[in-house]
Amino acid sequence: MGRRQHLLVRAEGLWDAARLRRRANRTPEHFRIEAYLGHGGPHGVVVRGRVLDNPAPAPATEGEGVGAALRRTLGQFVTDELPGVPLRVRIAGASADVVTDDEGYFRAELPGASLASPWQEGSVEVAGPYRGLTGRHRTPLRVRVPAAGARYGVVSDVDDTILETGVQRVGQMLRATFTGSELTRTAFPGAAALYRELEGAGNPIFYVSSSPWNLHGFLIAFLQHRGFPAGPVLLRDLIGTRDGREPKHARIEEILATHPDLPFVLIGDSGEHDPQVYADIVRAHPGRIRAVYIREVRLDPGDGRVESVADGWPEDVPFVLAADSDAVRRHAASIGLLD
């Protein structure tokens, strides 16, 4: 871990410790459990979420001002997370007990069962005493279950792959993130229609991004508003731990391990690290990847970064550097990925 990462983690730890000391004897005023969309099948189920003491953010509205959007976004980042909360996750007759970590997150793995496709309903509830809470605190959860006839799954990046972000232009990206909403942010032309075709009659779509979990609600709302197929959105902690921030590989590996009977299509962009990450996945899982599609968004397409990754690429896995969604569609159709 670099010195900057170490300082950030240490500062966050000191701040959280001081905050918890001040509130140790107080009953949470705005206790809520955020249950993120999970995924699973016959081989197991993975569920994540976070427990906070903040009011839920207000939904975006048409015509709202920049100030309202900024306040809502800041509210998603300035959180009062609750560590040490005992929880019980239930789904399809199975249950697992977990405790939230220092940042209020929880992750539960449950055995596979007879799950309903495309979505299995479940719940997360407080499983023991916590700082004077009274009453039953329960939140519903949903788990994406591939159809029995699913031919493959899709792992897709988000920023600059389906959501126009400008991640290579930091100022533009920050301005769009903090002053926009799911109603104002723009999807790449044709991307939603392409993903609906890839989903077909039951192929699951997984969205894996380096964005923080604070943006989970925004991204779910964006996908719904812009007509993308619903699917689990796997993000990571804003600052990370002393071991660093979780690499993107880990979340993709989790998806492949939880759905071992499915091959996958990987979709990303050329702006940052997707080509190298996907190359690592292809080489680590021979026979599991049907195709890799990289949207060309580089400020300097001649920098050679993507092309160097493609050198020595396995011949049985198409690697396509695509100018737009139509280019991906044409190639996907040519190799039989589209019905």
C-alpha cells in the first residue's frame, strides 16, 4: 500500500473511532439496512449491503437545480456507518448470520438452493441487541438468478462503457458525478438496446465498476431510467483498507466462481485498466470467456496500450476494439451471441 493510501486509511480510522466514541451510548436515529442486489444459483448465493444511521437520500426529480443534486450526492458520501451490527440474511429457506465491519458493510455467502429465476426474494434483519434498538428491523433483498437455459453471462464495466463519464478528464468526471443525477446522466447511444439483446431470454448481466459503494443507489436508478437490464452492481469501498482497494479482478472472480456452469462475455473500455484486467481473467480461466469487447474512448487512440494487451491473445477468444455499440452488436451477432 502506498503512503497516500496509508494516510487516508489511518485518517478515516481515527475519524470513525472518534465518531463512535461520541455516539457509543446513543440509539441510532435513522437506522437503515441497505441491501445491494445479490447473485446466486445452484452453487451458492452472495449478498452484500451496508448498515447506516442516515436518512435515505431523496430521489432525483425532473428540473431540480444543481444545489439539490449536489446535496443529495454529498449525502451519499458523508455517511454515518454502523459497525458491529448482528444481522441474519435469509433466502430460499437458507440463512446466514453476519456482523457489519468497521465501515458498516456486510457480505454473506449462503448455500445454493432451488432459487426462482430471474429474481429470488429474501431479507436481511437485525439478529440481536444493538445500541438500544427496539422493534424489528428488516429489509427485503433481491438476488439475480440465471435462467436454466442461460447461454452465458455478461460482465460489464460502467464508467465510459455504458455511462458517459469522461473518467480521463478528472474535473469533468467530478462535476458530472456531484451535480448530476440518474435523470440527467447520459448513456452511450445504443448501449441499453445492445444489453437487452445480450440478456435475451435469461442471460444475467453483472455490472462491475471501480466506483464506490456510495453510488450503488444512483447506478441502480440510472440503469432503470435508461432501460438497461437489471443486474447486480458490484463496486468497492471508497478508501479501502490497509491492504489497499479491492482490485476489480476479485469481483469478477467471485462471479465466475458462483456461476461455474456459465461462460462469460466481458465488456469494458479503453480509458483505464479494463483491457489488462480482462486479459488476466481470460488467461486465468481458459474456456470460460466467449468474447471481450472494449469501447474505444482514449484521448490518444495511438498510445498503444490496448494493442499491447492484445499481443499473444488466445485465438479462441475474440478481442474486439469497438467504436460504438453497433460494432459490438455486429460482431456479437456474427459469433452467435444474439438470438
